[in-house]
Amino acid sequence: MEELIYKLNLIRPLSPKLEKWLRSIIRPLTFEPGQKILVPGQICDQIYFVQKGLIRIYHMLDDAEVSDWFITNMDICVSVGSFFTQTPSREFHVALERCECWGILFPELIETYKRFPEFNIHGREIVTEYYVKLDNRSSILKRLDRDKKYEHLLATNPDFLTRISIKDMASYLDVSESTYKRMKKNYIEKMGAEAARKKRIRGSKR
């Protein structure tokens, strides 16, 4: 829980009473690989802080799964529309790895806002951060071609290359699995050629 308390203190220092209250209501949650955390029709009743692990968010388009994003260490996981309106979700959340999380129930969050008006600032900042990241991802997906999307993804989340399956990555980039394999191969070759070029330059300067 210390990582979450630290994150909240960075937004604004928690008062001793607020911190004590949060420690009393925030609970540890563990999800195993393949476990569905949220499914369509279910109301998202908790917001999670992912201390360690990887969660895939996706929806169904006809009979195909379409990856929307991947939540990893030190991120917040929530179905925004479902959680804040307490209406059925339209998306899936599934653990890709063993996930160690900290969660707070919707009624507890509302009670916290009532008891500690200062916490509204933390809530606003967390939701703003979530939406800014979502807007950035949407913008990138719209304006970059598929190869640039892939390069950007690996520049910001290089560990996704080994942690996420070909099938899930291909659906996120909206390409076929064969196209994704070719993109991955081309990227590795490009990085190898760039590394070799830099090595030659360093050698010529000696």
C-alpha cells in the first residue's frame, strides 16, 4: 500500500486523519493470470491501483476481441463510465499476469469525499491523469501509421514486447497476427542496424 500512499501524497500531502481512514478501507486484491476482473453487464464497483502485474482491457467487435489498452505497474485500473455512474460495463478486464492490487469500493470512495473534502483534489487529479493518457493514446492511434504506432508503443512501454501475446498486440494495433509478426521482425532488424551504425561511429572516433 505504501506505493499508493506515496502516489497520493505527491498529488497533495494527506492529512493524518485522511491517511488513517484510507488505510482502514483500502484492501489488497490478487488476481491470477486469465482471471476475468470485469465483464460486460457487470457493474464496476471498485477502482484498483495496480502495484504489480498486467491487465488487459478489451471489448468484442462482432466475434473478435479488440484490445483497448494494457494496465501495468503503478497504474489505476477502472471502467470509468461504469464505475462513476454505477451502470453495467461494456468492456472486459482480464489479468494477463498475477496482479497485486489495492482497491476501494464505490460507496467507500463517495464516503471519503464526504468526510474529507480535501480528497476531492486527489480524485480529480487521478481522473484527469487517466483521461489525459486515454486522449494521448487515441490521438496516437488516429494520426500515426501502424509502424509508427508500434515504435511509439515500444518507446513508452518496451516491456510490452515480451509481456503481451502476439494476438493481443495485433488486436490493439488493429492488424493481423501475420502483419504484427512482420512489424516486430522489421523493428528488431531496424534496431539492430541502428546499434551497428552507432558502434561503427564510436569505432571511427577512437
